[in-house]
Amino acid sequence: MLKICLTLNQKLSALITASLLFAFSSFGYTNEVPQVYSQCVACHGDKAQGNAQLNSPALAGFSAEYITRQLQNFSSGVRGSHEKDTLGQQMLAISKSLDMNKDVPALSAYIESLPPVSAAPETSGNLMNGSRYYQGKCGACHGGKAEGNPAFKAPKLAGQNVDYLRRQMQNFVNGVRGTHAEDKLGRQMAMMAKTTSGKELEDILHYISEQQIAPQK
Ligand code: HEC
Ligand code: HEC
């Protein structure tokens, strides 16, 4: 009887140790570079700071939720399948090779854990006008300081490369992004993108690039 109890106890403690180890490893997970991120370094950089020459946006500090949604959208063709979207097509091909249950959660958690960077080059424009237009047309969803707003699933824009932001605005306007039948959030943004252009958009982008960088809200 005593013997049985002991073995039972040993089994139990082995089980506890195993689950503790598991808990620790999933806890420490975000600070480790997932092996699969090596596929992203060439374009997005080792700190996910982006690469202007390759038109690759910064990713560091974006919410895991946003990154996951974009990778799912690319993989299912909700984003990046338009014939004129040559840069999106690159990401579509890469996303298709990812395991949605394993790679994507690991990549998203890792990217969210990285300190945000500023990929915004020097811009010029009228800051006061930019602030006014931005608060009137964008701030309600993207946050007053372009820090993002999870309630509206709107990503942060502060710190992002302005050329990337401008191209996304053009893509939304031209139907290259946000026209897929399942892209509800993209459609919303496409409607907004059509409300601004020219000097007004440049002032808005100038305002965004002047904001402090912070992790995605
Ligand atoms: C060949 C270069 C290249 C590689 C490799 C690459 N990307 Fe990209 N990625 C891009 C480009 C270019 C864009 C911008 C596409 C556009 O303009 O719509 C992009 C966009 C993205 C976006 C959307 C960002 C946003 O703000 O909406 C995410 C997320 C992303 N990439 C994640 C990854 C991850 C994770 C990997 C590795 C598994 C990866 N990328 C590998 C070039 C690359
Ligand atoms: C009704 C809410 C709403 C408003 C208002 C809005 N946006 Fe957005 N925006 C979104 C959402 C949601 C997304 C994410 C779409 C997706 O998941 O693909 C987005 C995405 C974007 C992107 C793409 C970011 C990336 O990393 O690829 C840019 C650029 C952008 N918005 C700029 C603006 C600007 C500039 C304004 C003001 C003129 C504006 N938005 C107004 C909700 C909004």
C-alpha cells in the first residue's frame, strides 16, 4: 500500500514539474526569437524595424492581434491578391508557407514584444493643419497620437515609414487593398482614405510622423 502511494506521489510530482516547465516555457516565449522569424529578417530587419529600400514596413511593437490578422489576410488572399498589388503578393506567398496555428502565434507574440522603432523619415508639412485634419478624420479610430486603438482594430501609425503609409492610402483609394468581399475593416478604411488627398494628406502624414513612438495600444 505504502509503495503504491509513493509511486503515485512520484508520478504526481513528475506531472507537476512537467506542467510547471511547460508554463515557464510558454511564459518566456515572447522574448525568444522564433526560428521562423529568420524568414522575415531579410526584408523587415532583425529588430523588425522595416527596410525603406525594400518597401518593407516596420513591425516592432504592433499588437499581436493586428499582426495575426494581416498574416491571415495575406494567407487567405483577403490582402495581397489584387493584380496590381505586387508588394502585397510577396507577402501573400510568404504567409501561405506559415503554419497558422504554430508559426503565426509565435511570430505575432514576438513582434508585439519588440520595442517600437521609428521608421519615419524627416517629413515636412503644416503641423497645425495636419493635427486638425488628423483629429477630425483619423484620430477617433487610430488614437489622438496615432498610437492605435484596439476597440476599433485600428493599428498604430506613429513611427511607421511615411512612404509605406502613403502607399497604403493610395492602395485603399485605388481598390488595391480593402475591396476583397471578406475585408470588412479594409473596406471601412478605404472609405476613410477617399476623404483626403494631396496637400491635406501630406499634412496628416507629417503630423503622424511627429508623434512619439509607443507600443501599439
Ligand atoms: C521579400 C521581402 C519580405 C519578406 C521576406 C517578408 N516580408 Fe512582410 N512585408 C513585405 C512588404 C514589401 C510588405 C508591405 C506590403 C504592402 O505594401 O502592402 C510587408 C508587409 C507585412 C505585414 C503588414 C504590415 C502592416 O502594417 O500592415 C506584416 C504583418 C508582415 N509583412 C509580416 C512578415 C513576417 C512575419 C515575415 C516572415 C515570416 C515577413 N513579413 C517576410 C516584405 C517582406
Ligand atoms: C472608422 C475607423 C477608421 C478611421 C476613421 C480611419 N481609419 Fe485607418 N484603419 C482603420 C482600420 C480598422 C485599419 C486596419 C485595416 C486592416 O485590418 O486591414 C486601418 C488601417 C490604416 C492604414 C494601414 C496601416 C498599415 O499598417 O498597413 C493606414 C495607413 C491608415 N489606416 C490611415 C488612416 C488615416 C490617415 C486616416 C484619416 C484620414 C484613417 N486611417 C482613418 C480604421 C480607421
